[in-house]
Amino acid sequence: MLSIRDCLDYCDLTDEDVAIIAEHHDIPDVAAAQIACGLVQTREGTLLLTQFMQELVEEAEERGDRDKAKRFRAACARFIASHPVQTTH
């Protein structure tokens, strides 16, 4: 049986990625991990996860929460670097 850690490693997701998704949707980390592992398998899902992270950066900045915005920005940059999306032209 695979653990959540096995799934995250397979999908190249971090605990921080999962925490951000969980916060964005106000759901438990386990549910966020399952959603993220599924979404990251497609281009559209990867774009959606990137959008979630960027929205949280913006929301933290609007609230003036610089520490959280910095944390989210770093996680978002790491996610984008780990999951590049090919543009179709």
C-alpha cells in the first residue's frame, strides 16, 4: 500500500504544496494531497494548482501578511520550476 508520502514523492509535490492547497480550499491535508496528485498529472491541472498558489500570494499581500506572501511565493516558484507547463503554439 502506498502512503501519502509515496504519492507526493511520485508527483514531485512537497508538504508545503499540499498545505497551500489545503489552505486554499479549507480542506484537510490528506484530501489536498489526493487532489494535488490527481491534478498534477495534466497540463490543465498543473495550471490550476499554479493559479491556486498565485491567488494565495495575492490574498496574503492584500491582507498585508508579508511572511505568508513570501512563503507562498517561494512555494509557487518551486512548484512552477518542478512542474513546467509546455505552451502550445
